[in-house]
Amino acid sequence: MKKLILAGAALAFSISAAAQSAQERLDERYNLALAAGYKALFMCGAIANAERNGTTRTPESVHEWELTGVYDAIDGIVRELDYRIVRSEEGSVARVEVLWAEDMPARYANATWTGGCRLAPIGMVPAPQEWEPYLTTRDDPEPKAEPELFPVGEPVEIGAAPESTKLQTAVADALSEKYGDGTRTTAVLVRLNSRGNGLTQVASYKKGFDERTPQRTWSVAKSIAATLIGAAVHQGQVDVNHRTGREEWRDDARRAITIDHLLRMASGRYSDTPGNRTDPLYAGGSTVEETATNWPLIHEPGTKYRYANNDTLMAVKAITDTDKSVEPADFFAAAGMVHTVAETDWVGDYILSSQVWATAPDLAALGQLYLNDGVAPDGMRLLPENWLEYVSAPSGPQPEGSNFGYGAGWWLFNDVEGVPADTIAALGNRGQYLVIVPSRDVVIVRRGEDMVGTRFDIAAFTRDVLAALEE
């Protein structure tokens, strides 16, 4: 392996070693490891999942969108780290490796055709190969197409909206900075179910993105997790009012935590920051089991709202630990979300607090499923009757100081001026939004790569879309 040169990283950390404390040097090294893991996973996920869907992403595009404007500790490092993309003989992405230290193996993420990418723990050694800087170009061999992997129900007929409507204007505005200075919208889709007249859809994409381009959903995955739990309830695999069943909790007060508590962010467990940062899992390669399971109780379950990745991770483990047959891919296929992938940690546990890759049309299909009371396009019931009512009920403790309420894995627009009170939404980092307005039969999807410090005003956009549909 050639001598590692990290010029950009050296600039980012210009403080001399002599002037640093031992802790500062340790933190600097840890941030380098996290930056390398973050880059390996995002480079792998963006490129491999796009190619799975029959489209392309380049490393340059990933640097521009996913790897720009991330959190401060790694933003000045992540784009400068050397990497290579290793492909199989068939041409598909096998893994992405990122160098970060002369005395440690490269951080890497492995890719599979059906399961997306998974990040190896720090210190794991990829298969030995001579280092050669590698840049993907559009001339790279195309992966083998395997359409049999994506079974679909009856197709949904979607008509085009009339030309030059107010709705098209609102969609175009979303691609500008009207709804937030510095915001970076990549896709907008609005779908109206005109009862008796089929579906009408307007969509627009930033150059380099299209209807087959998946993006990481970030915390929109929490609403997907709640939906998958609904599917398990429908199949009789779980009851949300039952306890999680964790054996190690049998002798302490955490045994009272139910799946419903976890979905409503009301487990009562401690988390170190709002949302609880999960860098060891998301970028360090740790597992869901070692990251999410052992936090202590500080409130009686069901009495205190605390938004936490760990609660969603535990809710999913409550069903996957007891029923190994739970496969998100099966649900996605049945729901028509054929370009969606739920990724796992290194040992196979789903990271459904964040790590799902989905297209804008697939998120619209999820919204449509809720408008159809859990019935798929082919007539198959996937969710219990009235599951929408369950996830939209603010029956647990609520967020403080916010107009948005919280249901079971879904945000509620129940106190947002100018928006129907029955509106629910899945909200994710960097501007991922899926809004469902049942009383208006409308689904709104906005995808973005908003940098730290910028925010897209989804409430204002929702109001404008609904007003446009009244014309």
C-alpha cells in the first residue's frame, strides 16, 4: 500500500501535535476514523443503490451533495480522504475503501445487489489488494440487470397535471431557495388522488437526479420502521402494547417498556443529546446491539417525550429478534417501493432509524399506502385497518416548544397554521420530507441535501401546494 497522504486532513487539523492535549489528539484521530467510515458508506450507498435501480451516480456528485455541509467535526476532512471503489467481475460495486491513517486498515463498506451497503467496524481489514487511486466514470461497466429482484403489484396509473398550473409553479419554487436560503432541493413530487379520476402527479428533479435515484432517507426511516411494525401487527407477529421481550431487562424497570413507548419516543431512557447522536453506529461500524440497547431508565416509561434514534432501533429489534423472517424487502416489493433498500449493521440488524435508501416515487407510494388505509395497489392489505389512525394519534407525551406533535413514528401537523390537522409527516436530516394529507388525498415528497445551518420550510411548502390544488 502506498504511503498515505492526507493533505486536506492535515490542513483541517493545523494545530501542532505539541500544542494538543492527549484528549484532543485522540478526538482528532477518532474524527478521522469516523469521516472515513462516513465517506465509505455514503459513497457505497449512493453509487451501488443507484446502479441497482438502473441509473448512475458519480463520486464527484456524491462529494457535491451527500459529502458537503455535513456536521462540523468531519466536514473539513471527509472530502479530502483518498478512496477507491472496488468492483466485481460483473461490474457491480463490491466495496468502497477509504484511507485515514498510515498505521490502520482502510475503512470500508461492502455492497450487495439486494441489501445495499454495510459498514465494517474500525480496524477490520478488507481483502488485500494493491492500492491504486480509483475514480468512477460514466464509462464504467454497467452492473448486470436483475429485474426479477423487483416484483411489483398492479401498476398505478398516474396522469400528468395540466400545463402551467399553480401546482407546477409551487413545485418549481421548491427547486429554488424560496423555502429557505441555501437549501438544496434534489426532487419534488406531489401526488393527488382524485377519487374516481385516478392519480395526478407533478414531479421535478435537480440535474443529476431522476425518478430512479435513491437518496438516504435519514429519519424518514423512523416512519418506515413504524410502517414495518404495522405490517408485523397485521400478520399477528407482534402487539404494540406488549413489552419488548428483552431477556436482560427482566429484572429491572426497563421491562415495562413497550413497543408503543418506543415508537412514541417515550421509553424513559437516557440519551446523551437530543436525538442522541449515533456516530459509532452510523460512521464507526458498531452494531445496533452495542449502540442502542443498554441506556438506563431515568423516567417512567410513557411519561416523557425524548426524540431518540435508540428508541426506533429498539422497536425494530423487538420484532426482528423474535421473528427472524421479518424482511423489509418483502414489504417494499408488496407496497410498490421497488427502488428502496433497508441497510443493516455489520452483523445484520436493520438500522431503521436512518439507513434506508429510497426514491421520491417510492416515498410517494408509501404515502399512498396510508391514504388507501394500508391496502397495496394490487388490493392486498399490508397494514391493519386504521393503522393511520394509530400512528397519527398524539396519545403519548409530546415535544415541548414545537407546533409539530408526535404520534407513533410519525410527526403531526396538528397545530400548524394553514395545514389540515390530520396531516402527518416523515421528517429526515438534510431535508427529507414525506407529507400525507388524508383529508385532501394528497402526498407531498421533497428530497434534498441541505447543509448544516440551512432548513427547508416544509410547512410553508405544504400550505402552498394545498392552495395551488384549490384552483
